Amino acid sequence: MRFHPSEAKGQTRPPENVKHFSGYELVVIGASWGGLEAVGRVLSDLPDEIELPIVIAQHRHPDSSEGTLAEILRTQIDRPVADAEDKLAIEPRHLYIAPPDYHLLVERGSFALSLDERVQFARPSIDVLFESAADAYGAGVIGIILTGANEDGAFGLARIKERGGVVLVQDPAGAMRRTMPEAAIAATVADAILPLEEIGKFVYGLTVEPTPVREPTQA
């Protein structure tokens, strides 16, 4: 059974169900078409008490100017924001963005950049970011898929789930493009499928008021 938007109205934390867990270490977010608005909304809804580093893979044109997305997001949130660099240390409360035309990989405590071939026609690839984060941090990862027009991120989200992390998906009904969230829902059992305005509250409930997401059961 998945926690669905119809259950989410007014919720600021996940439902009480199994043992408590406070070992989350990293939030990774993937988005494509319509992602700038969606990412900005999720980040704006995250309270200052959330100390986890956040890493974003947003599809954009390979010729996009490095730093442009970071500049936009700095106007919306009160966190240090930067394009990730090779070997850059991952720090609490910081927001890191995959630079244009590079894959961003998470290592334990730092980043790596790659010019390997595109995945789902994209570089940076959400799958590459998510899979590397799952391999590095296991159950400590919270993965979020937002609006997008292709299926990038679905396999990566499934890897996070397999490694014991939490996977959240924007409700396709409210997404600017449904393809990416629908592919994610088809690829794995999402711990929550939420309207955009509820995602920040849900993450707050996981991290600041730590309560685990329910173990998947058959409906």
C-alpha cells in the first residue's frame, strides 16, 4: 500500500506505522520539463531545521551557463547553493546542483563528475545521480522524482528503494509533465505519491520528526 495524496491533506509527517529511523543523510531530487518551478516549490517548503545536504539533477540544455540555476535558487531559499564540482566535499544544509552536460555521481562524502554517454538522452542523468547515491549511502537516502517528459530517474529511484532508502514521487495529476513520475511509480513501490505542496512537509516529518515510511504491503 502506498501513501497517496488523498491521505496527505494536512499531513506534516508520515503516518505512524513501524520503527523510528533518524539516519537519513542525503536528499536527491530529479526533475526535467517544468522542474524549475517544481524544485523551487519543494525547496521553499523545506524548513531551516532540515540539515541534510540536498542534490539536484535537473535536465537542461548542454550549453546552459553554469551557475545560472544556482543563482535562481539562491533567491528562493536560505541555504548555500552551488554547482557541484569534482571531489567537492558534501556538507550539511548545502544545496548542490548537477552542472550542465556532466553526470553527477555521489561518493561517500564527496562528488565525482563524468562525461560518459548520455542516459535517456540526458546529461546530467537522474538515474546516474540516484544510483550512485544509493550505492554510497544506502538506507540514508531520500529520493524524490518530480515533473518530467521522459523516464530518466525511474531505475535510480528503484535502486534507492532496493537499498532501503525512501522514495517519493510527485502526483502525476499535478505535474507539468506526467511521464517521469508515472515511470517512477511503475518502476518501484513509492513510499508516498504526493501533490507538490505536500512533499516538503513529508520530508520534514521524516527528518526533523523522524518517523519511518511504512513497509510495503499488499493492498
